[in-house]
Amino acid sequence: MPEEREKRSFWDRLFGRNQPSAREERVVEYIIHRVGEGAHLGDVVQEEYVRRNATPLEIEEICADPRLVEAAREHLREDFGSGELDPGQRPR
């Protein structure tokens, strides 16, 4: 698939399309929302909505999107900060 990526990059540069499309933006927001709800990223990218609205290459690029990484990081921060994952805490 590197050829496809190079080909896309060439056309993106040629037509100045370095920004994701509105469709890709909606997929990114959907994935961030689902991960924020606690869904596993691997499961989310296999959901029908994502597969229907993004190509495999776009999904790969979305998974490397800094916004997605930051959202996952924030979710982890909240989980660890809440004390829910503390093995010394008893469930109430």
C-alpha cells in the first residue's frame, strides 16, 4: 500500500488537499466519541459506520491522528485519576 499512499500524496499535493474531508472529520469525531465512551479502538475501527465512511488507508491515517491519540490519553488520565483502577480500593 505504500504506492497508494504515495499516489494519494501526489494528488493531494497537486490539488492542495492536505486537509481531511468533511466525511473523514466525521469519522474522526465518531471514533474519538466511541473511545471516550470506553470502547476499544480496534473494535471501533471495525464498526460498520467507520468501514462504510472511510477507506482502509484513511482508517490507518485516522488512527495516527494526534487528536485521537490525545483523546485516548485524556481517557487514560481520567481512568487512572479517578482511582477506579487502584487495586487497593474496594468496590463500593
